[in-house]
Amino acid sequence: MAEEEKSEEEREEELEKLEEELEKELSVHIPIAITPPEHTKLLDRLNAMDEKVEFVAGELAQKQGEKIGTALGILYGAVVGILIFVMFLI
């Protein structure tokens, strides 16, 4: 039994060594990157351009909505006017 216990202890030690080796092999070293000031300036310029594009797109959508609203208003007004005219004829 002493031999079996030693063999079990040896197996456990071997397993621990293998686990340590695997941890060393599988551990990934993540590089640390520092953003240069040019990158932050570029991001600021891109954000400013994005805001301008969003503003212009919003204005264009609003103008398009006004045109559609005007057309629908004229259409509804014409329909109501025709219905009232027909009601007075009867």
C-alpha cells in the first residue's frame, strides 16, 4: 500500500506540474496600447463631422415631412370639401 500511496502522490504531483505548464502555455499576454494624441484628435474631428451630418440629415427629413404633411393636408381638405359640396347638393 505504501507503494500505491507514493504512486498516487507522484501522480498528483505530475498532474500539478502539467497544470502549471498548461497555464503558462495558455496564458495570453495582452499588450498595452497607448493611444497617440493624433488618434484622439482624429476621433474628435470625426465626432464633429458626424454631428454635422446628423444635423443636416435631420433638417432634410423635417423638410420632407413638411412636404408630405402639406400634400396630405391638401388631399384631406379636398376630400372634406367634396363631401360637404355633395351634402349640400342632396
